[in-house]
Amino acid sequence: MTSNKVNKNTLVTLIIKSLKQELSQAINAANEAHAAAVDDQSVAETQYDTLAIEASYLAEGQSRRVQELQKALCNYQALTLVEFDENQPIALSALVQLYADSKKQHWFFIGPAAGGFRCQLNEQHITVITPKSPMGLVLMREFEGDNISVMLGNGKLTDYIASVY
């Protein structure tokens, strides 16, 4: 394990800040889509005019995105951070490093949401994955030192878990 250990509280704060910013943008987009859906300019002039229908579908999709972000934000605000050791199976809030990633100082943080979020803390590169992602499914309930194998796209990744905390 590296001496530049990542503070999980700082990481979660960074994720929450990003989610709040994304939520704000999604709320603005949803409000604009709702306004467009009820605007006088959206009223159908012929049976083939679908602008109002398209605007309402967009508004519905944007509203769903707002709800997803609100749920993700709540999940992170309620997240209990656990410090793991070699005797504990990987679970939510674990920072996991595969052997192949140790030279690149890359870690996976298993979070309740925001999969794909990337950041850098203490010279460590962190990617958030969820337990439902292909990598998350393979890592959950494994232990430090275990071998893993996962299909990623068209390729198969075989490695072992070098570090968990």
C-alpha cells in the first residue's frame, strides 16, 4: 500500500460536491424542458407536428435524471465509511487496488452511485464504481489477495486484489 493514503471523507465530500453541481444543472434543464413542453410555440399545428410530444418526453427524462441525482446524493450523505483490512470482504465504501494498477496509483472506490466519477487525491487516481457494475460485481465479497477475472468489453481482465482499505 502507498503512503499517500486517500482520506475517504475527503473523497465522499468531493463526490457530493460533484453530484450537487450535476443536480443543479439537471434541475435547470428539467425546468427548461417543462417550460418548452407547455409553451405556446409547442402547440401542434398539424397532426404531424410532434414538437409538444418531444418536449414532454424530454421534460419527463430530465425529471427522472433529477430524481436519480437526488437519490444518489442522499445515498452518499448517508454512507457509512468503513476501514477495511485483509480479513474483511470488500463491500460498500472500500478502496480497492488491483496489482496491475499499483504502479499507476489507481484505485476503485465502491460507492452507492456515481459510477464512472474520476478524481485525483494525494496523487492517487480514483474511479468510483458501483456494486452493480461488472467490476463491482466481481470485487464484492472478495478479499485482499484474491484473484479476480472480469469481462470488460471484448477483453478479459485477470488480476489479483493488491490492497483494500
